Amino acid sequence: MAFGGDTTILFVPGLRDHVEDHWQTHAARAIPGAVTVAPLAADRLSRAGQVAAVDAALRAIPGEVVIVAHSAGCLTTVHWALAPTRPIRAALLVAPADIETPLPAGYPEPAALRAGGWFPIPRKALPFPAITVASRNDPLAAFDRVTGFADAWGTALHDAGNVGHLNPAAGYGPWPELFGLLDRLDDHARSAVR
């Protein structure tokens, strides 16, 4: 991985929090010094609570930070970026969930997400370089919707192909491609500084 030893990778999980066999869990164990945002003890569907948890994690990390978010964690990250409290080196936004369209059974209902303050999904350029990873067959977000988010956020787009929602239900587990994407993100961040 190209980011230097003084850079901390902060993993921002989705609303289902810490899943033992999720690629984020595997990667957090594999990357020295990585930090994962702790799950909320209560009111986990609160957007404000999730953003505050990310902010608290970021404030506790000295030096440079790269955010690696998944699903609703991407939405938490873009909500946090509306009023950032510190600089971020870069972010990798993997399979953002499109909560503005009905989600499959077993996921939060639109009314609960609306009550939690998640709507609308921000469509403002991020104040840091980022790559959005889109799946062509994600049950939680159509490819063209994620492409639109990436354009609005001013991020590069990575077409991951047919990888579902990039979660254990889709077979991920370890996701070796992550490390190549972090190298690409490092290059992207370096060129943004020039």
C-alpha cells in the first residue's frame, strides 16, 4: 500500500456495523494502525449520531487520514464532509447505498431513514480527493445512480463489475482489490496536491 506510515486508514462501516466476515473487518486486521468507527450503542439509524461517531474517530487520530467507507458509511462520510472538522487526505467510497430508492427486504424502511435524517443524499463536491466504487449489480444501488453520485461528489469512478453489494452475502469476505484501489487513491491524492 502506497500511503505512508503516518497515514491512518479509518474504516466507516454501513448501518449493519461490524460484520466479522466483511472485507472491511479483514482489511482492518491486515493494515497496521487501521481504525474502525465504533458502532452506535443506541439510535443507530440516526444520521447525526453516525456523523458524530465518524467525527469523534477522526478527532482522535493524529496525522493524515484516509477514509474507507462502505454502503451507508459512504453517506455518513459525505454528510460529514458538508461541514468537515479537519482535513482528510482522501476517501474510498465503496458501494454507496441509494437510500432514495426502496431498499430490499431486511434493510431499513424509507420512513425510518427519513426520520433518522438521511434524506436527501448530499450532492456537493467533496473537499478531498476520492474514488467511488460502483457495482453493476448492486441490489442497494443501480450503477447509473452511483455514477451520478460520483459525478456530484467530484470523485473518480471505479467500475468494480458484477460484485453485488460487496458484502459477505455477495461473497466478500476478503477483497484483495482493495489494496490496489488504495494505491490508486494515493496516486489520485498526490496529483490533487500538485
